[in-house]
Amino acid sequence: MEIDNTNFLSASQNITLNGLQDRIKLHKNDFDSPLINLAGLDLDGADFVMCNPPFFTSKEDMAATFINKKHPPSAICTGADVEMITEGGDLGFVMRIFEESEKLREKIQWYSSMFGKLSSATKLITVLKEKGVTNYTVTCLQAGNVTKRWIVAWSYGDLRPDDVGSGPSILRTRLTLCLESRS
């Protein structure tokens, strides 16, 4: 799914250049359409949703992330505003996915998203618990000693992370270690 014309054309070219037209379906979406638009992809369901949402609520929010950092940014941000900024930031975007997941439920086996802010991942976990979603897992990704990202995945089905080789206790331990190393 893609809402930006430039990104849509780039993705289409990459699919073609790699000969993946038979394996990847690309759909031009608009902002007000569902984020998980199974009808637009002509699908009844899918194995998983994987999301790398826009992290920030505004340009000011993005700039504020660099204030009080011990080190300067280790990478240059080349993302367009549509890729970096959205109403509600990463949590607002993923909450839209969560709300859609409540309707789609087991039509998608696993829903997952990366978060740029620990507070956003923590809030989604709180919502999952409040809504009675018990089949979820979390982990922390850390590139070098600087950048951290958090992954939260949830399912309404019976397949648990233990069934696919990595137990939730291992992943939750990783998140705990990641949290402890922040302090």
C-alpha cells in the first residue's frame, strides 16, 4: 500500500527490476482508505502486516528528537515529509492499524509495527492488554550503540511465537534489557 506517487513509482520499478511482479502486489491507496486494504489488493486475508510508520507528528517534533542527545545523528534523514510525519506520529498511525485489526482479526495472522519511540510501543502494549489481546510479543532493535527501535507484534490466532522458534519470554527479556540500557 502506498499513498505517495513518487514512492509508488519507485516501488513499482523495484518490483519490475527484480522480477517480482508475480509475488508482490502493489496498491495505490489514498490517505482516507483503510491502511490494511485487503479489497484493494484483491485478497481475502494475509499472513502478516509489517509496518514502518512515520514516527513524527510534525517537523518540530522531528527536530526535538535531536535536542539533548549525547551524540549527533549517525545517519542523514532523507525521508520525505509523507514518510516521516503523520497525525499522532508512530502511535497514531499504528493505532489506526490496531483499530482495523480489531475488525479484520484472523484475516491477518500477525500484525506488526516498528516504533521510533519507546513511549509509543509501551502505549500500544497497554492498549493490547486493555482490549484482551494476549498473543503479542515485543523486541528491541539496536543498531550499534546508538539507535534503538521497538517492534510490537500481535495476533488474534492460536499461533504463538514459541511455535515459530522464538518464545515471548525471550523477546520480552530483550525489551527489558533495552529499557534498562536506556537509563
